[in-house]
Amino acid sequence: MMESVLSRRLPLVAYAWENLTRARARTALAMAGITIGVVAIASLGMFGAAFEQSTLNRVDDITRSVWLTPGEDAEFEEFSRDHVAMIERSTDSPVYTIKQQSTGVTGLRATEQATVYGLSDPGAFVAAEDGRVPETWRSGAAVGPDLAETLDVGVGDSVTVDGETYRVVAVLESTSRSSLVRTDSAVVLPQSQVETDGYQSAIIREDSPRRPSGPPIPSTRSSTAVRSSTPSRTQSRPSNGSISRWHRSTRSCWASGASRCSWPRSVSST
């Protein structure tokens, strides 16, 4: 009865329904193919959007960050506190200092040679996958995921770094290849626990890729030699002219769009 009414009022719909019900297997396969196609297209769209956002985040992080390291011709190998203070006075943006050394790290299963980082603000560069990195960090160690797997350690276990034992407070998330600080196979300690005389590098992070002009650098006294804790090494406190030369050189480096700038030799000479 219904079929006769449907065929009289909607003959095309009735014809289509008859064809669909005549070969049920073919109809099911056709519906499955259409469903798979729609899901595949939607998945590709979501993956593309996620990949695009991830790439934009990485590019944004690189383009608004400047990594400062002592130049190859500099007369010092590490930044002193005076150098960091000069950098901080030359920009309105936050300056992050990094201590870094390579040493043996022992866990439950093995001993590995690994990089040890001391970051002035760990939360700006690393995130915990398990556990947490304390905001006020005075003790404990955060271990990269690859190193944690190699050493067979997790949160609550102990690791020995350069003869000192630390409790693992966090296993870190994986970092991308474009990250400024790669910690997959590294240990992050409170900066006060990394025994180096100075800082191996400093990072300036802007709010946007276009660097705003910083405040003028205040004048300083003439250069005087300052002896570091290592008797055989001396560090120079740059004069006012040296600061101006460094400031001009660094501004030129930043204006060129470079993400890594080296400290020129003229800063360490009087």
C-alpha cells in the first residue's frame, strides 16, 4: 500500500529505494565507502589545521627570540653577571640565562653522558609530562623523556649527577627540533645547583617578532679587571664606549632578523 502511494507521489524516490533494497551488499559497501571518504577528508583537514598551528607556534617562538652567546673571538667563554646586567638594561623584554655542562648521569639501569641545564626560568622552556616543575625550585631534577627511558627512572626515583644525588620531580615533555632548549636527553636542575662560573648563553624573548626600541643604556665607569672565581681567568668590565659598540652591534643583529647573535670581541677589550 505504502509502496504504491510512494510510487504515485514520488516516483524517483520509489525507484531509488527499489534499487537500494534490491542489492543490499552493494548498498552497504557504497555507504561504507562514502563514510570512509568523508572521515578521511575531515581527518586530513583537522590534521592540516593542527600542523599549521604547531608550525606557526614554533616559528613565532623562534622569530621573537634572540640567543646570545660569546663570540668565537671574545676573550671570555661565559657571560658574567655584569654582562647579563648590561643585556637586561638594553631591552624591555625578559632575559633568560642558561647554564650548561656535560657530565655523567646515573639512574636505576645505566649511566649515560648527558647535558645538564640550569635555567633561570624553567617554565618558559620546558613542561612536565609526569610530575611538575616547581615555580620556586631549589632541589630535585627534571629528566627528559629519552633519558628517563634509558635510565629507567620516573617521578620519585633518584638520579646521580656529577656525584650528587637528586630526586626526580618531573619527566619532561618531548621538545621539537626547533626548540631553543632541547631537553629530550638532558637533565634540568635548579640553576644554583649547576656548578659553572658563569652563563653559557642568554635568551631574549620579545612579545612579537618586531623588536621595540629599548631604553638608553646608562653610563658606566671605565674598564677595570675583575677576577673570577677561577684564578687563571680574568674577566673585563666593559667601558662606556664598549657598551655603546655592543649595543649598536646587537641592534644591527636583531634588526637583520637573526635568531642568534654573538657577543663581539670589542666588548671585552678596553
